[in-house]
Amino acid sequence: MTIIRRALALALLGGAAPLAAQGFENLDRLEGDLIAQLGAGIGEPGGPAAGIDRRLKLAACPARPEFDAPHLNAVAIRCPANGWRIRVPLTRGDAVGAAQAVAAPVVLRGDAVSVVAAGRGFTVSQAGVAQENGAPGERIRVRIDQRKPPIYAEVVAQGEVRISGLN
């Protein structure tokens, strides 16, 4: 039995060696590419809120990773060849004055709002209830149906929110 166990252990170790040789994605290079892509450093307005988590063990991407456009205050980094994708949170927009930073909410939690979805040649609206306060330009949760989870929409004006991404 010990001979069989030794042979099995050697076979397993021999199979693990090629996996270890492949290595992991260089997170320092990935972070540097992200900063160059965004044009802002870590913690700066428009840049990553924090560095990429060093505990991640991503398979090395054979080609250059792809950077998606910022969406919902985060940017996605993808490796289509290996199938991994990570989202990196971003620091909010441009530097603003203190008076602009504290914009008064025009939609309050519990308010009835009109949820508008518009595209080329059509506009659809639906009644909903705001689940949180929001100033113009902010994204808030809105519940349209009590049996369904809330959706995210951008506050446009008092009593009106918009679903983006329909072009």
C-alpha cells in the first residue's frame, strides 16, 4: 500500500508543477495600467478608491487585460482569455467645493417617483417609490413592485428618476 500511495503522491505533485509554473497576474502592473487608463492615482478624484487587493490570485492573462469604461462608480478589469473579471471602486468625480459637495436631496425616501426609461424613438415611465434620499445626478434604489428587488436609477429632478444604459 505504501508504494501505491507514494506513486499517487508523485503523480499528483507532477501534475501540480505545470500549474505553479503558470503563475499569477502581476497586480502591481495591473494597478499601474489602471491608474494610467483613468489618469488619476489612488484616492484622487476619478481614480481608484483603494489599491487592488493583494490577496487576489488571478491567473496570468496571456494578452493585455481589458478595462471597461467606468460605470456605477467602478471600473471592471477583464481577461477574456481566462474568464476572470474584477471591479475596482472609484473615488467620486472631480474635486468640488464644500458647497457643491453637500447638494440638497430633491428625492426623499418614501417619495413617489416617476421612473423613466428612454431610448431612440421611445420613452416609457412607471411609478415607483424611492428607497433612499438623492440629489440630482446621484443613483438611488427605487422599488417599482413590492415582490421584486429594487432597481438603481439616477435622480433627474424632484419626483423623477432615470434608468440609464438604454441606447
